[in-house]
Amino acid sequence: MSKPSPLDPKILKHCAAALRTLSHPDRLRIVEALEKGPLDVSELTSRLRRPQAAVSQHLMRLRAHGLVAADREGRVARYRVAHAGCLTILGCIRSHFAK
């Protein structure tokens, strides 16, 4: 079995930034809520039981790193997971820490 080659430093830097973004419990909960499909801010606010301003700020950070995306439906933005790696990370958390 051959040893895997080292990852490119640029990739490592990008991954570290994404992991830092996901490292907040509320942001992980947002990704978990979006796992089943798109939601708007008011739906996320209800599910997370967090203030709308806090949810919006977390969404802004997740969007800035390309982890979630928003699709407009009239005046309402519906958020969805944009990077499948987020769901892989949730799976790792479930299998390693939620026992």
C-alpha cells in the first residue's frame, strides 16, 4: 500500500478556513437543518430557536466560504448546502462523537 502524497498547502489553507467556519455549534446546526432541503431564514430561526440577526450572520459566514448558497424565490432567499463536504463532516461527527 503506497503512502498518500502530501496535500497542496493552498488546499490545506482553504480546508482550514472552511473548518474554522463550521466550528461554531450554531453553524453546524444550520448545516444540519439544511441537510434535508432548502429553508429560509425564518424557518431556520424557528428550528434553531436563535434570533434572526444571529442566524443571518451565521449564514453570511457560511455563504462567504461557499458552504451554503441562497436561491431567491421572489423576496425570500432559501438557503441550501452548497458543498457536499459539509454533509460528510456531519457524518463524521455523528459516527465519531454522537455515540
